Amino acid sequence: MIAIRQIQEVKSGVVSVTLPVNFQAQRVEIIILPIEESNGSAQNLQDLLLIAPTLTDDEYQEYENIREWMSQWNVNDF
């Protein structure tokens, strides 16, 4: 099956599709979906990271202590 995907501008309410020479189908299905413009996806990521929860120094130290304790675990002890 050959599928064709194109992104085009709508001009005066018209969109045209030119099929390749090797496209042999007699009937086709056309689905038209609007494209949502994503302005500033990098900015959205930055905003998300800036509002993300952060650890206090005490919370980070507790994390490090637990991490160190867990790294000393041995599978044979269980």
C-alpha cells in the first residue's frame, strides 16, 4: 500500500493533491486534519522544568544517604 502524506496551505478553501505517476489506485480515501501550530515548544519545556519540584539541601542529603545505604546491599543477604 502506498500512502501519501502532505502538509499544505489551504488557499481560498482549496487543497489539491498531485499523485505520483506510479500511484495506481482507482479509489482513495482522503482525510483532512487541521494542524495545530506549536509555537515555542522549547519554551514550553523550559517553563515545565522551571515549575518542577526541587529538593531542598536536606532532602538531597537524605536521598544521598539512602542511595549510599542501598548501594551496600548484597543480593546474597536476601
